[in-house]
Amino acid sequence: MSAREIGVGPHPEPWPEDPRLDPELLAGGDRRNVEDRFRYWRREAIVAELDTHRHDLHVAIENLEHDANIGSVVRTANAFAVGAFHIVGRRRWNRRGAMVTDRYQHEIHHPDAAHLIAWAREQGRPLVAIDLVEGAVPIERTALPHNAVLVVGQEGPGVSPELLAASELVVGITQFGSTRSINVAAAAAIAMHSWILQHATLPPGPLR
């Protein structure tokens, strides 16, 4: 079985007259990791289109140990049209797992937890920590705020004590096997999808 081909080749001429289209992509083809409806579009045009229907959800990731999971969290945030993602700690982060989806998202940097907490209070956005700690409530039975900032920590140490203390809610994902916890990128994806199920308008019919 041949590998599934991603994207499209050069666009046949004459090219459509559409300011959203990129002449270089029209000439050379578009093999980017984007939905087919965005083929040949300029990056700025894709961002502008996404801005018309982004969700009110934000996600914050602590970047204390240059965790490779951050890129995967950002990729999922893009898939769910999250309004913005926040990097807390080091400004530079491991982008490999993002598969360049970060180019289509809004990124907000906070030098430390206190800065994120102050920003969230100023914006009236409740922090919701995702961690299996004492007092956490099951996300499966919890109503998530519409304008929440979901907070995930680093693989291993989890969410920092300062952000746990400042969170309006601390939720955990119920475990049924022998492991105590799941990968932080997987946990973030489940949390974001839980918010989607509660607040997003789902399209009718099949996905494609």
C-alpha cells in the first residue's frame, strides 16, 4: 500500500483571482499540514479566517523544563480552535511536536506563574488546573467555565503549587488501569475535548 499523499501539487493555470492565495504555493504546490479548504492560502489569511470562529477557551502550559509535550498540546489547541495558548516560564519552547500549527495560533508569554495569574484576573478568566492531586474533582462530572484557561504542568511534577492555589477549579481525569496518570499532552487533549463537548457547536454529519 502506498503512503497517503498529503496536500496538492501546483494549481493549474489560469490561477484564481483571490487575495487569500499565495502565488508561491499556487506555483509549487501546497504540502502543509492544513485542512483542504485552506490549500494555497497565505498563512495570514488562514489566521484571519480562524479568528472569525475561535473558541473562548485558552490553554496555558508551564515551560519550566523544556518539556517536549508542549508542541503536542499546541497542536491539539489548534485542532480545537482554542483562542490562544499561553507559555509560562521560558519563552523558548520545544516546537517540534506542534507540526508548525503554532503559526496559526495566538501565543501569549508569561515569565512566571504570578504573571499569568494577574493576567487571568484582569481578563476575568478562571484558571482550571488539570492535575491528579488531592482535592481534584473528576473532569467527567464537572462543568467547565466557558472562558476558562486550562492549565497543564510539566511531565512528572505536574502543575506548580502557585498555579494550583490560584485555580478556581482543579480537575483530574479518572484512571481505570494500573498507571497513576497519563501523559500530560494526552491529558491536555482530553481536557480540551471535554470543554468542546460542553460548549462548542458541533457540525452535523460526518467529519469529511
